[in-house]
Amino acid sequence: MKIPKVIAEIGCNHKGDIEIAKEMIGIAATFAKCDFVKFQKRSNKELLTPEEYSAPHPNTQNSYGDTYGAHREFLEFDVEQHRQLQQCCKEFGIGYSTSVWDPTSAKQIASLNPEFIKIPSACNLNFAMLEFLARNYRGDIHISVGMTTYEEQEQIVQLMERCHAAERTVLYACTSGYPVPFEQVCLLELQTLNERFGTRIKEIGFSGHHLGIAVDIAAVALGATWIERHFTLDRTWKGTDHAASLEPDGLRRLVRDVRAVSRALTLKEMPILQIEAPQRAKLKRLQGVHFN
């Protein structure tokens, strides 16, 4: 089996502090040994209506500003800061990526030419943004399908096919909640995605917002070749994503276990493996065979 790639989604868990973001890159790369880190990019006045921008944060204890718009701007890095983060990733030997939430952000991040760009569940029906990336960006396009009907998923894949980008598309099974109870993770959606789209797109991934790491291991067994989890330095920090995030040691164990399980998901290459031969010679008791 292909060893899955693990993405540490820093998102906005850096609290708007680029030095914290760089520290998180280093931990994800050297301690947890992830394959990628991922951030987020929003053009908030484009993404939000004036009323949404000026409204108070719906959960004031998690807010970094007097209004929701001010909160989002506080957490936002500009393109030059993303360039710095990309360079930091290069220095640590880990891949850089970003989720984009609007066409302007998509164009800005595409200009950095990361290996892949992520479309979050909330934005996967922004067909203009999807088409722009499909036609103007040459990297892979990863798309989460939380909050998305089967008919809408089909529309997404058909668009990528029309734009000759399906072979660069990865769909992620996802339940959009923070955190998600186990009975609503719905891991078997991985099989559904594979049955419907496995021959039409590049790969199938899993984006989890649950607690612990057991579910991610099962996702690997069900065929996910990308595992994405939110990452934080402290789950008690202010913000909506921290509670559903992994701290450094949890992320390290996730990467370790995902890789171990993927190596174990094989068939025997012969009935008796080489490792078994001395045990067979020592322990196996052959009995006489009797035929009636």
C-alpha cells in the first residue's frame, strides 16, 4: 500500500503570530515528522458580507477582535508572510500548503506554486474558484466534501474533468463539526467516494475533526492516502479549532501509527514467509495424513 501523507493543519491556530506559526512548522517537521503543514488564506471583505464583517463574533470568548471581521483580519497572514512560511517549510524539509476561501486568495496562493492547494468544505461549490485553479494552477487540487450532497460532489468532479484536472484532484471524506462525535465521523464514506470517483480522480483522503487518533488509523485501512488533522500547541488556547486539534505528541503518534499500519496492510507474498521458516522448523508438528 502507498504510505499515506499526513498534513498538520495549522490553519489559524497560530493566533495571528507568525513566530508561533514558524515554531509549529518546526515541530510538525522535526518532532512529529509530518509530510506537510497547511495554513488558510482569506480575503475577508470579499468573503464576508458587510453585515457579517461588522457583526460581533458569535462566540465572543474565541474572538480576537471587536467584530467578526476584525477577528478574521487579526488571524490573517498576507502573501509576503505566506512566502516566509513557505521558505520556513523549505528550511525544515516539510511541504507547504494553504486552504483558500475565495478567488482572490486562490490567485495569491497559486502565485506561490505550492505542491497542492486545498479547497475547504465551505467553499467547494465556488465553481469559479475551482475552475480558475483547474485552468491556471498546475499543482494538485485537494477538495473536502463535508456539508456536500452526492449530487454536488458529482458536479465538482465533472467540473474538474471538463477542465482536464481530475487527474490532479484529491477528494477528502469529511464531517464538518468541531469536534465531531465518533458516530458522526462516517468513515465508510471513504468507500463511497472510492466507489464513485476512485477511477476518475487521483486519490481519496480523510480530513478529521474528531478526538484522538484511532479513527485516522481506520481511515488508512479503508484506503485514505492523505490524512489531515488540525494541529495546535495547546488545546486550551482561545479559538474554535483548538479543541478538535492534536497537540505535538498526539500528532507524532498519529504519524507513527499511520505509517506503521500502512506498512502492515499487505498480503503474504508466499504462504510461509521467511520470518516464519525457523519458527516452523522449530515448532510445527506435522501429523500423519490419513485418507479414507
